Amino acid sequence: MGQQQKRRVVLAQPKLAPSAARMAVWIVGCATAACGRSDAVIAIDCNGLVLPPYCPAPQTPVSTTGWPDFVQQLHLPACPTPSFPPLVVDTTEIVSNPATTLEAAGETLAFNEAIAVAAARGGINTITFAATTFPMNHPGVIRFTGPSEYVAALTDVCVDARERGVEVVFEDLANSCGNWGNCALDFRGNTTGSLAVGLTFIIRAPGSIIADKTQFAGCRFLVAADGYATAVMVGNDAGTSVTIGPGNVITGSYAGIWSYGLASLSIFGNYFGFDPSTRTLLDSGNWVVRLNHGSAELFDNVFALGGMGAGFVFTDARAAATVIDVHDNYFGVLPGGESLGGDLIGPTIGVLAAVGNDGPVQVTFGPGNVVRGATYMGVGYRCEHQQIRVTGNSISGSGLAGIYSDLGAPAPVIKEVSGLTAIGTCANDGNVELFSDTEDEGATYLGSTPCVAGSWQAELNLPSGKNLTATFTPAVLGCTSGFSVPVALP
């Protein structure tokens, strides 16, 4: 074979940052600031980098019509075998001081009575809904309005609305859940576990649904309250787990999911800030997923890049050896490639993982995440006392930078491209990943190569007319760099 022609290396000019840009993924521990309401407004100021403050407004829930049909397309878990015949809710009414036996409930059974009966008789219970009262094409609305309507926790209960139209509205969350504040429903104290399928929850007061050893699947959590309103609050002990997915739609004025226990979370196949049944962008508040303790795996989720607060995934990990794994998710785009972006208010962050300093904490972002069209940053983090690895993703179209790595490793340098060979340098031993992009990010992952003694070399299928970029991840404790200066390929 003849000698391949040596390509001329040209340094591509990086794009300038827009003055009012927003970001997609932020991994940092920073100070917060207020713009009128300290409980609902977050701004970030780290070494001079400031996000515009965001004041989320209460949100009007979208229609439930179409949601039951969407749920039918999902592969949902079955209810466990109950210890008793199912409790069938056949009225939309809620009663004060609900009965704890079927005999005392009378001719009809309200939702809060079914919860009370299940709690009183113990064992494994199933709560279903009558088709005549809760038809799929005209959902029945159950409305909680006062503190006397709330009852015991849903313990080892399957609430099954997969073939019904059920909307549960919480106008007043006066029920106190101890240290967790006000709660709409309390899924704690499980032995075998609880399951909720196919319901739409609308929370119109500060508070949340509390859970441990629970799975939510095919549910919509529409939070329309100002202040500290969260769709799902996880507050459980080490060794237990909570599964959120598949097929949930999650919003929140403070957070979509907030884990404050030592749980292991599996969050998969959900839609954050986007309702696929109505194709509507929704506000997911300041944090979409906030993890204060415990470990989590997030995969196959869709995160809309519109109308969000200060972040999609926020990790303020305070437990030793916390591991957070975020892979195969879509940020600002559907799996088929359709953009979910939009010129909406608020700093938009695809994944906000703000890692606390109590570590050690390990965050892996990738492989397989797709981040598109963030108007501030694609991925951002501050590297302190933890290991943050960004690997094997597709990140492009960001306004300021594809990856902003504060205190992370220096970016590698691409020194030369000759034929199909790329050669460069790095600061320490570690791993270099290479990408192609029309600008200065990493739309297409090309492969990786080790960097040893400050040098690296890779054989690549280099696409003509694109730019070549690279990132570097240290072999020991540390964080992935931002993208290198791009090299234009003729």
C-alpha cells in the first residue's frame, strides 16, 4: 500500500459564549442565592461563574386525557399476589375519618377508606378502581382537601390503575410525616414492598409523596405548588431500595425526586419535564433529581431541556462510598432524535450533579448519554474530593461549552493528525477519549486510548470535514477534563 497523505492540522476557533446562555449538565457544590423566595429560587455562583436566578411559577397541570392510553403501551410490573380480595374504589369522594373495615365503610368504598382498611388488616393488599367510576376515556378525580382525610401509610399495597383513568389531587397536605414534613401519600414501613401503577398525582401544596421499598410505574407526578413541593421524597434506611420507572412523568417545583435516605435508587425509563401523552414541556423546578445520601443508577430516561430550574441531576452526597451511575439517557432530545429544546425561561441544566465534599463519591456520566442543545453548558462540575468520569457520550450544540470542568484535569492536546493516526499529549497517566463534532464538542464518540508518560496515540476512522476533539480522565482520583481545542479535519 502506498503511503497515506499527511493531513494539514488546523486549529478550529471555539465558539463564543452567549451572555444569557443556559446549561445542560452541572456537577458541582456551590452557594445558593435567592431572587425573592429563598425556598424556591436557586442561583449558582462558583469562582465567578453565575447562573441567572430562576423563580419558578406554579404550574397548571395538563389534562389527564390520553394518559391511560399511553400507559397501555408500557411494560408494567404485575401486582404481587394479595393476602385478601382486592379493595375496589368505586367513588371519587373522600371521607373524613375513614373507616378501617369494609363493613364500616358501607355500600361504597372511598380511596382513603381503602388505604385505611389495607393498613388495618395487614398482609399484602391490592387497591383497584371500578371501571364505571374511573373509565379510561374520562378519568375520575379523587380530591384530598383537608387533614382529616389522610390516613395511615400504604404498607405492602399495590395501587393499580393501569386500565383505569384515575387522577388524585392533593389540595392541602396538612398531614405531617415527621421529619419529612407534609406528605400527600406515605409509602413507608413496607416489608415486602409497595407498587403504584397508572395513576396521575397532582400536588397543589408544599409537600411530597414519601416512599421506601416502593416502585412507581406509569404514573404522572404533576406538581403545581410553589415552594418546597417534590413529587417523590425517598427517606429510607441503608439496604433498602426504591424503583422509579418505567414510564413515569415527573415534575416538581422544588425537586422531582429527592432522596434523603441511604437508599439504593433505580431510576429508569421516565420522562422528566416532558409528557409524552400530550407532548407537553413541563416545569421540573430547581432540581429534577436531588440525592443527598445513598447511591443511584439512572438510565433510559428522557430529560427535556426547557423550563427547568437549576439542574436535572443534583447529588449532594454525604455518605461514604456513594456511587452514582448515569448512562444511556437523553437530554434535550428524544431517543429518535427529535429535539425537546425551546426558548423557555430559567437556567436549563441537563444533568445537575452537585457533589458534596464529604465523599468519597464516584459519579460516572456515561456511556451512552446524549446531550443536545443546552444553551449554557452540556456538562459542568466542580471537582473536589470525588471522582467524576464523563465517558462515551454524545454532547453537542451547547452555547458555552460541551463540558465545563472546574478543578478537573487539564484537557489533552491534539498535536498532530497524520492519515488515520492522531497523536497528542496529556498531563498525567490516564485515558483519552476522542470525538468528532462540527464545532468544539463531542457529537460522535470515536474511541479511546491510554495516555502514558504524557503521550498518547490513536488509530481512528477520522471523518472528513469535521473537527476532532478529545477529553482526558486521570487514572487515579480526579475528574474528566473539558473538551480539547478542536482540530479541523479536511
